[in-house]
Amino acid sequence: MPLLLFFACAPNEATTTSTPSSDPCPADAVALVDEVPHLTLEDAAADAVGGGTLLLCAGTHEDPLDIRDLLGDLTIGTLSGEPDVELRARDLDDDPYPALYVRSTEGAAVTVRDLTIVEAPEGVVIQGRSVVLEGLVLRQSLGRNNSKALVVSAEEDVLLSQVVVENNTLPDAFGSVVQVRGAEVLVQGSTFESNEAPFGALGLFWLNEGAEVVIETSDFVGNVGSGIGWIHDYADTTLTLRDVRLIGTSGPAVRADSWGKVYIDGGVIEANAGGYAIETEKGVDVEGVAVSISDNDRGLIAGYDCERYDEGVVSFYYSGSYEMCL
């Protein structure tokens, strides 16, 4: 069941700091919706409910961009086409807001490009028929009430391309820094680094509900505090890792529950503390170029079904005993 989150509406006033840019932004405007200028993010959000293109003017915007009940496909980006926009949502009346919140109730697709989200009390929440995030940067956010810094939920496909999630802290003991739900999920060329979640969190990167997931040419480095795996897939998810680096995480690097299956094609899993390199209930296939697995706290892949492919050494843990697949 898709995760539905509700927050209070944003205030009327705009707080925007302009920076020198080549974007053709009209005087005093903070955004354009289908080429119509708006003086506040709230007005721009109201105009964008029907869908279209919302382009933000260069600078730092301290009010949230809040679009709920989206009716038509929407693209959000920067007017200049360059990554020259920051969203920094404030705490208002002690009630934190996501810096960027978009929710469709009518099956609309959502695309977000080249935005930087910094120090947001509730991070980013995107829900739609399909979701594309390209060039999004999320750093130093908390996910305080939401228990997540980035939530992406789609009925169909999810694409995360060139996304950077770094230095975010999750204060809640039950949650995940990143939660992604979709029928098919592709993560490519992205970086997840130096994020923190307390012991017992549901994985810092949590995938759920029977998805087909491919993560390729991406880095997971120096993430701390997860008790159930940095990449955690659940409920019959199939997870494929291609040339992925999982280095210096806390807890197992990958955890697959409820008959999730993990396929690995190349990459590096090393120097992870507090668990096996990979734990899975359905098994691990190491295909193609063997993954380099070294210097982990327990140094093993754990699972019920296990095989050995080329240089990929696989073992499993069951009922308190260890057994090697030789």
C-alpha cells in the first residue's frame, strides 16, 4: 500500500535570496509555471496543480514547494537549466515541512531535475504514477516526523539518476534515510554517502513490495547506524547490483527479507562493520565479473539458498549454524 503523508500547508510569504545567474527570470518572480511568472512558491504550486512545467528562479528559497492533489504530469526544474537553485524549508510554528512535497491522487507522473535540498527538517516526498529524479542533491536534512529524508513512491516506474544523498541524519529509531517504492526501480550513477540512522532502522536505503530493482554504477560509502542493512529489500523484491560500491557501512551492506533475491554483477563490498556483507532469505547469485568482497566484519554472504560462481564465495546462516557452499 503506498505511503501517504500529509502536512500542513505552507505560509503565504516568500523568502528567496537571489544569486547572479543567466536565467531569464522576471523581476521579483521566484518561479514560472508554463512561462507565467509567480511571486511566491505557494502561488506557483497552486498554478502547477493541473500539471505542466514549473521552473524555479536561481537562488535560495526558504519556503517549501508543496504541491498536493496533482492532476496532470508535472516537471519541476530550474529556469536556467543549471543546478543553481537551493530549497531550504524552515520550521514554521514548530511544525517542520518537507522542502519539496509533491503528491498525485490522479495518476500523474512527476519529474524533478537539478534541485538542491539543504537542511530541510523533513527532506523530500514525491508520489506519483511514475517518478523521475535527475541531478537531485539532498544533504544535511533530518526527516524528523517523517522518519525519512527522501521518500519516493510510484505505482509504476522509478528512476533515480545522478542523485546525491549525503550527510543526512535520521533521528527516529524506526525508519530509513531513503525509502523507494515502485513496480520497477532503476538507480544509476548516484551517490549515498555519510548518512546516519540509529541502530534498528529499516535500512538506510529501503525498497519494498515486490519491486524489480536495479542499482548500477552507484556508491554507498561511509553510512552509519543501520541495524538491518544499508540496502534493504523486502516482500519478494528482486535486487540486482551492477558495479556498485558498498564501503564502510554499519550493519550488513545488503539485507533481503521475505524471499527477496539478490543478483550481483561486479562491484565492491568491503570494510563493512556489524554484520555479514550480504544477508538474504532466498539466496545470492554472483554473475559476470565477480564482486570483490573483503575486510568485512564477518566477511560472508548469508542466505538459505547459496551457490558459488567463479570467485564469488557464498555461505549461509540458518538456525544458529554456519555452512559453506563449496
